Amino acid sequence: MDEMEEELKCPVCGSFYREPIILPCSHNICLACARNILVQTPDAESPQSSRASGSGVSDYDYLDLDKMSLYSEADSGYGSYGGFVSAPTTPCQKSPNGVRVFPPAVPHPPQAQHHLLPHTGVLPPVPRNSCLTCPQCHRSLTLDDRGLRGFPKNRVLEGVVDRYQQSKAAALKCQLCEKSPREATVMCEQCDVFYCDPCRLRCHPPRGPLAKHRLVPPAQGRISRRASPRKISTCTEHELENLSMYCVQCKTPVCYQCLEDGKHSTHEVKALGAMWKLHKGQLSQALNVLSDRATEAKEFLVQLRNMVQHIQENGVEFEACLVAQCDALIEALNRRKAQLLSRVTKEHEHKLSVVRDQISHCTVKLRQTTGLMEYCLEVIKENDPSGFLQISDALIRRVHMTENQWGKGSLTPRMSSDFDLTLDSGPLLQTIHQLDFVQMKVPAAPILQLEECCTQTNSATLSWKQPPLSTIAVDGYILELDDGNGGQFREVYVGTEMICTVDGLHFNSTYKSRVKAFNSSGVGQYSKTLVMQTSEIAWFTFDTASAHPDIILSNDNLTVTCNSYDDRVVMGNTGFSRGVHYWEMTIDRYDNHPDPAFGIARADVMKDVMLGKDDKAWAMYVDNNRSWFMHNNSHTNRRYEEWLQHDRCLKHVLKRDYFVGRQQSMTSLPVRPTDGGISKGATVGVLLDFSRGILLFLINDEQQGPVAFNTLEGMYYPAISLNRNVQVTLHSGLPIPDFYTPGESEAAGSVC
């Protein structure tokens, strides 16, 4: 609790607050001290808009107040009102807390001094146009007719001061001893008096009407005094009215008469108890964050103190090595040895100086933070809602400001404990005067910047940096990833950049990544391993870069058509090699019964023929009645049982050849087609299952035949071939159809 003492002292007198009042700037001051630093101002300089109660000025509206400030931030420490005789120019004083304050402008008459005693509760009339300047933020405010009574009393702070002073007392003394009070042994809860044993027997006999009084130990009596019922707060504007509501706009407790008079009638008001609990909760939350910062600061101080020891140990070790090397060079190196030792000593002292300065700075800041925390905790214990709400906003702001001071970088050592210097004893004797320190260490392990590392679909972006205190030169970096299945690491990037995006990873896979730096001295340690998860579902579009020039893409590369009567191929921009993937294509336009083909392909598939004509594609092509599976210009996975409707199939082939300009004989159809074609609005689905290496096709949610292709391995891209009579829209990232379970030899409910 010692750190909190500064929070409980007046910035003017330097003593504990006595009858503190709250200024509109949220700072506190003793009532007597406020009387002492009043300054009378000329009538012409009195801002009429400023009120002591702060009703017309918000907590942050200091535009008018600045105009009547007694001095500025850049003044010489003297304040005056030019041409005003009653306020002569006088030097500023300093309180024990180091805050500049004004002395009284005009000394008070001796006969009026007794009014300043806090026990009287009566203040003499304040001169007209009196001005009060906050000793902490230097904001100036003209008092109204109520004078200092217009400022609310900080009963919460007064209670905290009383409790603090009581806790500092060595022992509770008897209140009835006349000369030297003896230590109290009991306290009467009804009389509220501490007694020693002789006084208790003399003044509080255990018989008669006092026998029913309850006597408790002094410590318990002190606690019962602290827990006494809170005082009822009255309005500063209407002294006979109790504060019962809270004005949200003015941020102050008000009474019902304040609402009836119209001053707060249009403002939003809430129940005093509700706002009391709300602000207590906000302050508690802010204190939790600040407490975490304080804990980090304590750990940081331990780290800094350990660094002092490490620096000393490393310095001694380094000096010993340096002496041994220099002694080996005998007389010729003696003069240079002294110079190098001096340099090491300076580096040693510099490191110690920087770390010690940081320890001192962090200790002061932590002490202030701890004091503020203890003060806030004592404020939270108060049972006075209105008194608490008068200071809660300021305390919350202070807590947030203090927490921000422990922001990023404040808990990072400013100096490394290592000596990155190694003596090179290889130069010849004639070059001994040019002997100097050189860097001969390998780079430190890079630090992965987690906030910039991310995955998107099947790509991963990694970013790293060198340790902030490392001064070792780096020639480049090596980035390594495993295979996404717990396998061996492999190099995926070597270069000088500190950010890299790796494409073509497996979907729904967990990759481990690490990076290391290298220079001419060798390769450094690996960074910490980063685990990344690629997307479970594949989202992709058509690829403009690899598409045939006749292909026309629109709708963010999701809709495709062609400007040629010949078949042209377009692929997706994402390849698959692992997992189960399903996507669909909707037929937006279907004219003159063309034969679009849907399926998968290698990256080097032919782009100017129907999909499936070469050995790089596996496809299903379909017309308005039937569909066929094709790979390497051969129809697969069909058993010829009988040739049905031979003529109709032949006519269909000839008709198709007429439209697309192909010459195809009847012998090119050695299999029976599957019934079920497409039309405008139809949906074609493609299911690729790498767990079994198979490919399935669906039309309007109905599977087309058995498994179309199997034993599929490697990298495949979604693909489609079409001509100008067809327009298709892609739908990717779809869930697997309900009828299909990965791992089965054939999907349940499939039809041939």
C-alpha cells in the first residue's frame, strides 16, 4: 500500500487530503488549499460561460478555460494578470509531488484564517470573479455565486485516506486516557469508543445499562468502523435533495429537482445504483488488464536483473578470452591488446548502463502503476455510488492511459546480454595495428510474425524477421515445409526476402513450417515451428491465364462460354491431389444440342480439342439425351451387352459431326451410352475422391453410371470444354452429396 500514498496527497500542500473537492478536470484538491490559491480576476476577463459546477462545460471542453489560464505550458514559471494590481506577478511554487501551483494572490487577513480550518465546515464568502487554477493540469475556472461549495466533495477519496491513515497506525490507543494513552484492549460498538482495561473498568462497568453493550477487540472494531453505512449524498445545487439519478450526458449524479427545473430534463438519466454497478464493473475490467501489465512488468524486471548478471558473466568470460588471444601474440600485440580491452570494457559498461537505466525507468513506472491499482481497489470498496461516479470516469481513463504506457515495446530489453564480438587472430604480424573486431557468428534464429502468417484455400503465406537486438549480418533465409502429413521437411524457398507465399498445397492438411538464416559463417538455428491448416473445402474459379484464347469469362471468372464453334478447354485455378472434392456447373445456355465435356485434367492438357481426347484429361461429355465417359480418345468403364437403337445413335453421331465439324465413324462408339442428358438449367456435378482414387459424375443430383474412372493419383485441375452454343456457371466449395460415403467401392444408389 506504500505506492498508493502519492495518490492520497494534495498537490498543493503535499499532505494527505483533508476535505477534498473534485474540480471539473477530475483532479482533487483540499478545500483549504483551494481557498488559498484563489485568484481574483478583473470583471472584463471573467468568462460568463464557465461555472464551478461544470454544468455548462464538459470534462474536455477547455477552449474557454484556456483563454483565462494563468500561464501556458511554455511560460517561464511565473503567472500574472497584466495590469491587475490585486494579483501581482509571483513565482510559482512546487508541491512535494513536483506539481507547479500558484501561491495565494492576496494574503488572507489574519482574522479570516480560522475559517480555513476543515472542522468548522463554514467558508467565508468568496470574492466576486474569483478564479481557481488546477495545480495539476493548469486549467483555470471562474467560480460562480456558490464559490467553492459549487465543487462536489470527494467523499470516496476522503474515506480512502482515513482507512490508509488508520492502517498506518502502529496500535490503537485508548480514547479516554488523559495523559499518555495506553494501548486499547476493547472497543464498544454502541459507544464507538476504544478502551484500555483501567478506563473500561472505570468508565464502562459491566453492570447496569452498559452491560448490554457489545465489546469487541480493537482490530474488529476498526473494521466495523470502516463498514459503517455510507452517508447520504445531497445535491450541490439543491442542498436539501438527495442524489438519486445519474445524468449520462453531464456524467454527474443529479436529484429529482434538477430534472424538474429543466436543467437536465432533456438529458438521458439512469438509476444511480445501476450506473454505480456499471462503472464499478468497467473499472474492475480495466484494473484486470492493468494488473496483467503489472505482472508482466515484474517478470520483465526479473529478466532485466538476470541480464545484468549474464552481461557481467559474459563480459568476464569475453575479457578472459581476449587476454588469452592477445598474450599469444607476445609483445607486438600488447599495445593493441590494451586498446581492444578498452573497447570491450566500454561495450560492457554501455550494456550495463542501458539495462540499469531501463530497470530504473521500469521500476518507477511499475511503482506508479501499483499505487494507482491499490488506490482504485480502495475506491471500488467504497459504498457511496454518487461519490464513486464522480471520480470513476477519471480513474478509468487513468487506468487505460497507464495500461497504454505498458504497450508494445515497453517490456522489451533495449540491449542484448551477448557480446557479438570475436577476435580474429589470423592477420600477419605487420598488420597487427589494423586488428579489429569482426563478426564471425552465424545468424540468430528468425522470429515468425504470427500476425502476418495466414493460409488461404491451399496457399500459405509466411513472414518472419530477425531478432530486434541482433546485429549479425544475414545473407539469406531458408524456408522449409513438411508434406502436410507429418513427413520430412523440404526446402520451398531460399532468398533474401522475409515473406513468402507457397501455393499448390494439399487441401484439408496440416503443415509445419520453419525458417532459418545463413551468412558466410554458416547456417543459424531454426525458428519456432509454425503449424498451419489449409482450407477444408476448395473454393476456386476458372483460370484466365491457362484458358484458350477463344474462352470468354465473366461473373468474376465463374461463368464461361466460347466464341468458337470448336471445343475449347478452360481449367480451374486450383489443383487437387488429396482429399474429397465436389463441385457443380449450371447450364445457363444450351443451343443446337452441343456436347460440352466436364471432368479433370493435368496442367498440360490440350486446350483446342474436346476434353478427354488426349491422355491428360478424364471427362464426361453429354448431349441433350445421353452421356459418355472418355479418356485418351477412348470410351471407358462400359461393357457392350447389346446394341440398342443403333440407327438413332448413328443419326445422333452424324448430326453432332455436322454441327462441330468432326469426322467420326460408327466404329468410334464401341460402348452403350448412359441415358440422361442436359438442357438449359441443368446441373452437372463432379466428385473427385483421392482417398479411393475415383471420379464420379452427376446430372441433376443423379449419378451417371458407375464409377467413371479409378486409380487416379497426382495433381488434377477441374476442367471443362465447350463451344459457343454453351454457357456454364461454376459453383465450388460444395459439400459432398449425402448419398456418397468416401471409402466405399461404389456409391449407394448409383444407376447404370
